[in-house]
Amino acid sequence: MEGFLMTRRQVLVLALVVEAGMGAAAIGLGVWVGLPDLEWGHGNLAGLGWGMAGALVLLGILMLFQRYPVGAEDRKSGNG
């Protein structure tokens, strides 16, 4: 599929749609099996901190892969 290119905006919209779909599926599955949805959702600063730390790790990995491409991306750029 060499001719299949997506703009950044299209990738962002696709990612948002996929994430929203997974969230809806998770809520629907929880309701289907009888789990209380709002009783488990309680936020605190520690949870926010852990979530931000996890997101920063993944963002760092993404930036490393952008800086040092490997595999098919490396071959596509002509470095490998």
C-alpha cells in the first residue's frame, strides 16, 4: 500500500475515533456484565500523577522512535 498516505489531521481523527470507540465498548461491556460504572471512578492527585508519568514515558519513547527510526521506517528513510 505504497500510495496510501494520511495527513496528520486524518491520523489524529482516526486515533480519537478509535479511542472513543474503545471507551464506549468498555462502558458497554461493564454495563452488560453488571459492573458499577460511576462507583469505581474516583480521582485523586496520586492517580493523576501516575497517569501523567505513564503518558510522559510513552511520549518519550515516541520521540526516540522519531529521532532514531528502526525497522521499516529506517529502510523507508534510506538509512538501513
